[in-house]
Amino acid sequence: MAEGKTVITLNGLKALTEASSIGKQVKPVYFKVSDADIGEIYPGIDIKDLPSVWYQANISGYISVNDSTVQFILDIPEEEATRYGKVFGLYLEDGTLFAVAVPPYPFPPLMRQRFKVQFVWEQIESVMNFEDIPFYEFDQDVVHLDAVSTITLALFDVQEHLVVLDQFKADYYRFKDATSQKLLNHEERISLNEQKLSDHELAILDMSASFGNLILENSLEIGLLKQYIGG
């Protein structure tokens, strides 16, 4: 399964370092999500806040993997997922952007957006305060969330294909209508030409009849002239 990427920001590293040195704890409280691409993320990235933020909420829960690893769960219900979820940020109680996370693929709007963000820090519970964040004892919840995300992506792909199919159908009927109109125009031109041809044929027949009558009259006159000369 595809994995996302999480990095601690420069200010997050400063907060952790200070907490380690004086025996205090930092307290992650809430997260934000953005639909903007911020480029490559790397440990110690110097970023103060996320651009184009469209949603903010408290961290949904956490899972203690071991003494140095913890996973946070960020959950956005489908009715509140109004835009793409491309970049997530975790914030400390004082508003510091502690970490930046990018999912393995952008979460589509109008579908549930759930993401697990993992941190590794030596003796993490000694420097991080998880008070007021729901605790998940088993990792099965995260597996379920990953499955939901995979299904969500598949449904989004189906929706995209349906949009393409609808566009294809519209193009087909538009082309069909245009072709039918062109065919109708050609049929009208053929009918008009056939009428003109019929008119020409009638004119030729009239001319032939007139010419035949003229020949007959001339023949009679020539015959009479011969008789006159002979007499």
C-alpha cells in the first residue's frame, strides 16, 4: 500500500529540542488541511503555516506504536470535505506548525478524508503531551482507515470515468446531429439537382418536338417545291 510522508518543521524541531533540554512537553492539539501543492517536503522545512487552508479540527486520535513512535489520526467527514486534501499540518497548542504531512495521493472532495501521521522521536512520551487526544490501543482502526481511503480513491476513479463517458456521449450525439444535418443538406441539394435535371429533360423534349415539327414542315415545303418545279 502506498505510504504518505511526514516531516517535522524547523519550528517543530526547535520546540522538541527545547522541550528535551528543559524537561517539558510539547502538546499537539489540532490540524489543518490544504488543497495547495507546496513542493518537496523535507525534515526541518522552514514553513510557518499552510497556504490555502480549507479545514481545521482537533486531532482525531493517536496510537502508541512503541516508545519512540506515535501515529496521529486526522479525520474529515465527507460532508465537510469540500476540497482536495493535499497537505496536512499538525499544530501545537501555541499555534506552531509542528509537522507537515503529504498523503500518498490527494484525497478527493465529498468523500471521507482520513490520514495517519507518524512521528519517531526518542522517548517520545517524555517530550510530547497527548492529553485530550483520544487513544487507540489497537492498530486495526488505522488498517480500516487505510482501507476506507483506498475504496475512496477507487470510487473517485469511477466517478472520473463516468464524467469522461458522459462527455463522450455528449460528443457522440453532437457529432451525430451535425452529421445528420449535413446529410439532410446533401439530400436537399440532390433533390434540387434532380428537379433541375428533370426541368432540363423536359426542355430538351420540348426542343426536340419543336425541331421535329420544323423538320416536318420543311420537308413538306421541299416536297411541294419539287412538285412545283417538276410541273
